[in-house]
Amino acid sequence: MDCKYCQSENVIKYSKLNGAQQYFCKDCIRKFANPDTIPKMQTPIRDIADALNMYYEGMSLAEIRHNFIQQDNNYITRTSPYNWVQRFTKLAVAEAEKYKR
């Protein structure tokens, strides 16, 4: 496992917070939740990408929340997908532009 801040391999398990495993990097002296999450966020990148995809396919925020509960037993708030859409849409469009021909 690598540190999601400095990419060091000098990482150890630290503790659990709200059921999520916490890690500690001995090089940059930072704690983090999951290497698959964006810094300062607890939600995995896959979940955010799924929520953005569902939103832009026309699902309502309530339907997105219901889908997360049914498929992953992940109880997110109704506003979380909206906040993710607001935060990551520009980034997603910029990434998609790289693949246009």
C-alpha cells in the first residue's frame, strides 16, 4: 500500500474511525483513511464516479441514494451525490476532453 499524499510505501495500519481503517505514513507523518479515496474525503473514487454516471444518465438524487443503499449497503445522504456533482463535474469534463478525437 502506498501513501496517497507522498506515494511512500512506508505505511502502517493505524486505527479504525467509524469502521474505516486508518493508515499512517511514517515518511510524511500523515494519517489517511483509504488509498482509494480522494484526499480529505472518505468516499472511494469508484463511488463518486458511479454517482456522477447515474446523475448524468438522468437518475434523481433520491434514486442514486436508493441505488447505493440497495447495491452496496452504503447509506449516503441525499445531498452527497449533488455535492460530488458540483465538485467534480469540471474535472470529469476536462478528463473526457483528453479522449476526444
